[in-house]
Amino acid sequence: MALDQQQVRDIADLARLQLDDNQITEYQKNLSNILDLVDQLSAVDTSAVEPLAHPLDAVQRLRADEVSESNQREHFQQCAPQTENGYYLVPRVVE
């Protein structure tokens, strides 16, 4: 799919890019090549291909979900201006 220079200018405007005429020609060529590649990829029959979560079918290494620190809520709340039932009290900001 080939783009004309006005389409490239419109795309640059949407992307908030300032391009001069030399850059417009270069971008026109590059964007057209990208769209041609997308057309080629769209033409490939993938109906028999099963979707993958990861291309290498890797498994995430997980650590054990264990408590590693003690509860220090009271210690941390000592410097708070106001607390109630273990919660920090803050001024209302939304009416």
C-alpha cells in the first residue's frame, strides 16, 4: 500500500511531528514499506496455528509465597497525625 505525500503530512500532523519536504519523502517510503509488510503478514493463513502466550512456551519461575517481614503497622503509624482502627485518616478532598 503506497501512501501519498498528503497522507504522510496528515499522519505527521496527528503525531505532532514537524517534517520538511525531504523528510516527507523519506517517511513516505518507510511508511509504505511498513504497510506492505503488514499486508504480506495479513495474507498468511494462520487458521491452523494455535495461539501462544509466549513464543518459547516458557514457564515463569515463581518463589514461594511466604511472609518475609513482620507486621510493623503500629510502628509506622506512630508518626501519622491521625489513625483509627489501623487506618490512616486523611482530610476529605472530594465533596
